[in-house]
Amino acid sequence: MRSSRFGIRFVALLALTACSGTNTGAASTAGETFDPNSVTGTVVLTGWQGTRDEATALNATLDAFRARYPKIKVDYQPIATDYPNAMAAKFKARKPPDLFYVDSSVAPDWISQGLLYPLDDWIRSRGFDTGQFYPGYINAFKGPDSKTYGFPKDGSALGMAYNPDMLRAAGIGTPPTNWDELVADARKLTSGDTRAFCLSATLDRELAFIHQNGGALLSDDKKTAAIDSDASKEAVRWYLDLFKHDYGVRPKDLGDDSCETSLGKGKVAIIFEGGWLDSFMKSTYPNAKYAWAPLPRGKQEANRTSGSP
């Protein structure tokens, strides 16, 4: 993927055991040669619950799908909390949904465990145009066998969103630009019950910092693990130290469902999110003050020019 000042977060819609002949309709096809009315069945779709605006967009997409494939019933069963563990339980019970969301951070593990179904035969038989996807996005869901296990649903640059009033109150004139400044500012912003950051305890945010430190989840060919490299382990320790020193807390520790909510309520000064934050804040916390800045830089920019998703 191309170098950027921001981290990149990918989400895919993956197929596992969807009814024969079903096409997700996530993007247009090239040279479609089959009759949509010939495709029948029920498809169970699962994903995490996003913002109200995301739910509106998803419902519109499902309505368009139903219009195009009138004989397919889509049974949408969103998971409200702890999506990875809820999905792990479904896999263990051998009752996974047909279609489901997968974050790029867990895609390599789920592919290696044989939990995802390769889509290449369907791509060829349907004439599905995968060239319309940004290569860095779709490659995140390819296995070491070069097969495609999912299509990108969305992707967004990760940035640092901050409350400017809270920074000024702590004597901080400008947002931090590197890791040392971030930690120094965290000390000033953390006092009593107030914490500097709301942080995700999962890899979907931590990966950006791993990449900034020169680490990765996998080797460039995706055939060997790289998370145990010195650079990766150093970044993980640094990230966990933000929790250890009480600079950062998880949203549930604040009684919230997300870091976006914690920022909107003014409980923390800094979060690391993507562009979806803007629509959420506009619709849910229109009076909340916040601004954007690039992710504080580590040893390098947030993304590597090539490598694991």
C-alpha cells in the first residue's frame, strides 16, 4: 500500500457458505451472464453495529440488493458488542453466518485457520470486476495462496481527533506530532479521573503504531509471522504502556460503547479514528468540539509501502 501520514483501516465483506450462486452486489459486475431470478435461497449476514449513518447506508444497500435479486432473502443479524469473540463462538459451534464483516487485522488468522471461503471461482464465473477496488484494500484479504477471500467494504485513513479546549486547558498549544510528544502530552492530560486517550484494546488501531515502528503482522509474502519481530514487539509494549500508565482507557471502562462517544461526551482529549467520525459527531454530538491532526509519527510514517494489511 502507498505511504501515508495516516494509518489505514480496512473492513471486508467475506463469504463463507453463502447459498449457491449468490453475488453480494457490493460492486458492479462486468459481462454478467446469469439471470438474477435464477438465484434463490436465504443468506444470513452478520456485521458489527456501526453508527446511525452507517446503518442507513447499509439498509439502502440491502434494499438495492433485494431489488436486484428478488428471490434471495437476506437475514441481517448484527452483533452489538465484542464482535471477534462472538464470531469465534459461532465458528466453534460450526454455525457461522453466510456473509460477515472481517477487519483486515484478523483476516490473515481467519484465512490461515480455514474459516473463510475463497471467492476466485465465483469471481471468474460471474465476470466480477475486482479491478475497481484499490489494490492495497483488496490485497489485504488475499491469502498466501494468492486467492481472494473477501472484498473491501470500506477503508479509511486513521487520524488523531482531539478536543482543542482540553489541550489548551492542559497548557498544550499544538497537538503532538511524534510519539515522544504524545507521551509527554498524555502526562499533562491525565489527572484524577480524566484520561488522555480512549484506546482500542484490539489490533484495528494498534496496527498503525506497529507499522510506524517498522513492524508488521506478516512478512511481505504473507507466509511467515512478523508480529514477533523486535520492531513489532517494541510497538506493542509501547502501546500497552499507554494503558499501564493510565494515560489511556478502553471505551467500556468509561461506560461508553465507543471511543467516538467518549470524545463526544468530553471524557477524553484524544482518540484515533477514521473519517466516519465526522458524520457520527454531526448527528450525535453536534455541539462537541474536536479537530483533526495526523497520527503522531513513530520511526516512519503510519503505513509501509508494502507488506501485510
